[in-house]
Amino acid sequence: MIDGGIDIDLEAVLQNIAEADVITFYFTTLRRTLLIDTRCNASTGPMVKVVPIARDGADRLRSLRRLRPQFPRPNSITWIPWDARVESLVHLGVWESLLERIDCPETAERCLQSLRLVEQAEHRAAIVGEDYQTIWSRLDE
């Protein structure tokens, strides 16, 4: 499947969502990760959180251990690079698959809205030139 010029192996993404204990969608341009931990016990439910992008897998495991100290190391983690638009999670049916794995739709919806706002701010910054530089120089320079 292609979304906005970005090739997405939707079947693999959905399979990983169905099977992994911890699912991470990392948005490199937004420098954020949607972190979903499906593990739960009698006192703690699943977790959905927008977190800063990790430097590497070990960094993500350390942050997960800090966020969820009551759980042992997960049996399976999937890292899904998501360079497509945030909204494509919904349009491609990925969001629905995520919601089927967890029982905290309100929290998940707040995270999705947070990612939408970050994306919107990033687009605005790119348009007005905040924290961005062009790859070509201006003609009048």
C-alpha cells in the first residue's frame, strides 16, 4: 500500500500489531513514538503513550522499564517506522487494529490527537521556516 508516496507493508504491520507485546510506531519527522504496551495484570491495564523517539532499542527498553516497572522484559517488541501522515493510521485501518488489542480507547484517542497536533505544528514550522533551512539559497543573496 502506498500512502502519500510512502510504501507501507500493511499486512506486516497488522500482523505485528496482532502478535507483539509492545508496539512502537516511531515518527522520525515528529521525533515522537506512539508506544503501546498490551501487557496487563489484575492491577495494571495496557498502556498507550506518546513519548520522545528513542536513540536505539536499548534506550527504548530502559524507558519501558521505567514506565512499567511492574512488568518483566516483554517477550516481543515491534518497531514500526511510520513516515506517513498520522491520519493514515486511521485511514489504513491500523488504528482500529490497535484499539482491538487494548482496552483504553479514551487514552488512545488522546494520544492520536496529540500526534495530530505535533504533526500540525511541525508542518507549520516547515512552512514558515522555524527550525528548518532550505537546501537552496535565495536568489537575492
